[in-house]
Amino acid sequence: MNLKDIRSKLDRLQGVKTRVEQNIGSTENNLKQEKRNLRRHIQAREIIHEVGLKTQQQLEYHISNIVTLAEESVFDEAYEFEAQFIERRNQTECDLFFKRNDQYMNPIDAAGLGSVDVAGFALRLASWSMERPRSRNTLIQDEPFKHLKGFDENIRVITMVKELSKKLNLQVIMVHDERVPMEEIEKGADKIFGVKKINGISQVKTKEL
């Protein structure tokens, strides 16, 4: 191999070296950019996670507070209500508890179904109040307190529904059996539809209050 061939080969190798160095430099730049992107991605995930936790805490407080207030407005010895968001199987689930003296209890096991009825009604209101955008401000219920016992409790629950309806600007339409005198029902209603069957035909009588 003569000197000319050696020089030509050396020039080719030099060109290969230059391209390799350029590729290495480009790869290093890309690696740095990917590391920056990874750090940003991790930071973004941490922020999203933190925002999610804060949102869950606010939801827990909002739900727990509304239901507890509803229970306290009806019962002399009311349970506290607590909602807890728990991560299970990569999904967020909400556990609901009654609480008394720092003891957590399943609502069905802890109290009568009347307490569960009141909690269920308050949960519906809490869920509606958190909708964005909110759906139509009308809630239709079929005997939501059918398990509620006690004369005083049934009067209080009528007052509770009326107060929450006003505060949330929510129209509540519900079927209610007469567990208390009609005058007590009238105190908590804006309009009453009385339904009676006469000769097998339903007759509706409306009373504005």
C-alpha cells in the first residue's frame, strides 16, 4: 500500500470518526433532554398526586360535614359521618363510616335504617352540590325516610329538608307518608299534592302554602 492509499484510508477513517463524534454528541444532547423531560414528568406527576390528595381531603370534609350536620339535625344522639378515599387495586374507592367515641362502624350495622336514610339523602345532596356544571336543581325522591322512626325525628327531618333546600337552592319533590300531622308537613312544604283513590281512580288535590 503506497502513501497515497494510506492517506486516503486515513481521511476516510477521520470522516468516520467525525461522524461518530457527532452522533455521540447528538445522543448525549438527546439524553440530557430526555433526562430533563423525565424530571419534569416526575415533578408533574408529584404535583398531580398532591392536587389529587388535596382534592380528596376537601371532598372527604365536604361530604362528611354535610352528612354529619344532617344526622345531628334529626337525632338527639347522632353519629358522626366520615368518608375516606382509599387506593385499592390502582383505583380510588370511597369508604363510608359512622363514628362514635373514635370507633368506626359500618352504617348498616351501627344504626337503624332511619339513620341510613338520613345519611343517604344527605349524600345525594352533597354529590349534587359538587357537580360541575351542576345538573338541574331538582331532586325527586320516593319516600327517602321510610325507615325513620320517632315522632320528633320525623318532624325534624321535614325541617332539615326545607333548610337544605333553601341553602342549596334545590327543589325537592318527594313522596311522604303521614307519620306526623299534616300541619307539620305543611310547615316544611311550599306545595302539597294529595292523592286519593276514589272508585279505583286516582284523584289529585293541590294545596299551595
